Amino acid sequence: MNVAAFIGERIAFSKQRSFSRFIIRLSVAATVVSVAAMIITLAFVNGFQRTVSEKVFSFWGHVRIQRFEPNKSLIAEETPMPKSDSVLQALKHIPEVKQVQVFGTRSVVVEKNMNIEGLLFKGVEPEYDFNNLKPFVTAGGWLNFNDSLYSRNILISQQTAEQLGAKVNDTIKVFFISREQQTSVYRPLIVSGIYKTGIEEYDKLFALGDIRLIRRLSDWQPDEIGGYEVFLNDYRKMDTINHHLLTRGVLPDIWISRTVRQVYPNIFDWLGIQDVNRNVIFVVMAVVAIINLITCLLILVLERTRMIGILKAVGSTEGTIQKIFMYHAAIIAATGVGLGLVFGLGLCYLQQATGFIKLDEAAYYVSTAPVQIIWWQVAAVCMATLIVCFLALIIPTLIVRSIRPVKAIQFR
């Protein structure tokens, strides 16, 4: 029979009223709040980073390839370049590459009922995978590519539609601007759909249409494009793939590849700040839990001074007495971690089911706080909390060594 464990359990589950019972409950509550806060923070930060990143990737892929133009803005119409079957085959033979799609952009002005907006018209081919953008379409549908010349449709953002006063199936004038010739030519296009990503950098700037219309009005050759957008199986490998493309001779010398992180650094820098916030919360919550548990155990040791004296008088070793309080503290910590796990996961699942936590989409790119539970992270939080608390609780048990039996038995 493990005497230390037996006595520790008797103390822990004793129904005797005492000041220490209030302190124990307070410590358990602090541990519950700390563990739940860490689990909730992880789930919300993971969900937030994943959701916003997927929005960015869905529009532009993970890596973008185009002609090298050092003096041009990263977000501007491209100089056309010919399609390259050899490059396309080389890209498709990279195991991490999931999909390669063609695009081209031109500066346009859209007009309806004297309302005008300046945009970048992103042209895509009929083979373009609409599934990447489908979740963001709020009205209407995808472009109709049945016309042999070019699609007469255009997909505009909800922000643009509101500014133009346009709806699905409305006709708007799209003026293609030629900076070299200082001229413009327009085509009437029908709004086939309206999208909303919640990312202002996209919604205020882009409209989608047929790249064949760009070729026709910009004197591009039939095989010329603006560039390729490359989708990967794992977004975490985009820097590796980009480095591979730049250093292994996959691309012609006048071509360049960039990750979407390089194209939109402000978005990804902002997402990176969430990691800092998460780490700060982790440190604060861990300190709160540890301080509360140490304080709780100190009070328990002092309250049981007479018991310690009696145990020493009948021959119990200091190590055995320390173990009694360590068992007691372990029960408190485990109870707090267990309840914190239940409470934290419960709130996360409630948010997934109801979306009751709302956000300002203009500021956070999402209207509802997203949640992603990664189980190994949840397990790591619980285990790390138990281990750190257990190590920290060794400190107050050292008081046992300084207690003298004669004085302790007289203690009231």
C-alpha cells in the first residue's frame, strides 16, 4: 500500500470545511481558466491564420510566375510572355505542385449609369478551376466561356457592385486602358456573378473575365499570357518551391517567381503578429496557474503543520511527507487541467456550430471568428501544464524539511 498516495487522496477528498478548501477551489478555477484560455487561443489563432491564408491562396495560388520587371509594382498589369510547354511540364512534375493556371491582368475602368471605378481585370482561361473561388461567390455564378471569341461575362466584387449600383445580369461598360498609346477601348460585359473575399486588397481592385478578351484588345499573340499561378499541396512549402524555381533553371532568365507572401507581405506580417499574441497569452496564463498552485500548496502545508509533526514523530521520512503533498497537488492540477480541457474544447465546438463570436470583416478579413482544433497541440498544452505545475510544486514542499516535530505537534 502506498501510504503517501493514500493520505494525499484522503486530504484531497476530505469534506471537512477549512480555509484551504476555498483556496483549493480558487486554484482549480485558475488552472481551468489558464488551460481553457490556452486551448481557445490556439484554436482561434490556428483558425484565423488558416482561413485568411486560404482566402489569399485561393485567389492567386501559392507561387506566382511572370516576366521579370524590377521597376514595376508587384500588383500591376504584367508584360505578356509566351506560354512555355517545357516550363509547364517541369512545374507539373514537381511532386508538391497541385495545379498550374494561366492568368493575365489589364488596367480597366468600369462604368454603369455614370458611376465609374478603376480596377485590374484578371483574365483567365476556360480551363480555370472555379472551385478555388466558388466559396466567395455571393450571387450569380461563374463566367460563361461558350462564345468562340471570348466570354461576354465579368465577375466583380460586392464592393464594386455596390459602388456601381450593379446586380447580376446587368450590363456594364469595361474600358481597357492603353498607357503606351494613351487610348482606351470598351466592351459591354454582363455581370455573371458577384464575389466577396473580405480581403480589401482583392475586393476593391480585381474583376475577373476572359483572358482572350485581354489578348484581343491588347494586341497579344494567341499564346501570350501574363503569368502562371501555382497551387501547392502544402502551403508551408511555398518558399522551398519558389527557391527551387529560381535556382534550378526551371524558368527562363527573363522570368521570375514570387510567393504570395512576397506579393502581399502586409497580410502575412499581420498574420505573424498573431503568433506573438498567442505566446504572450501562453506565458501569462502559465504564470497565473503556477503562482496559484504554489500559493495553494503553501497554505496546505502550513495548515497541516501539526499532521506533519505527528508523521515525523511516528517515523515518517521527509520524502514520504513531501510525496503526500505532491499527490494532493497533482490531484488539484489534474482536476484543473481536465476541467479546462472540457471548457476550452466546449467553447471551440460551440463557436464552430453557432459562430456566435462576430468580427469586423473590414478589419479582420473574416466576419466570424474561425476555429481550428489541432489535437496534438491540445495534448501538448495539457501535458506541458501538468509537467510545469508539478515541477513548480516541488518548491513549497521543501518547507516540510524545516518543520520540527515537537513544535509542530503544539501548533494550533
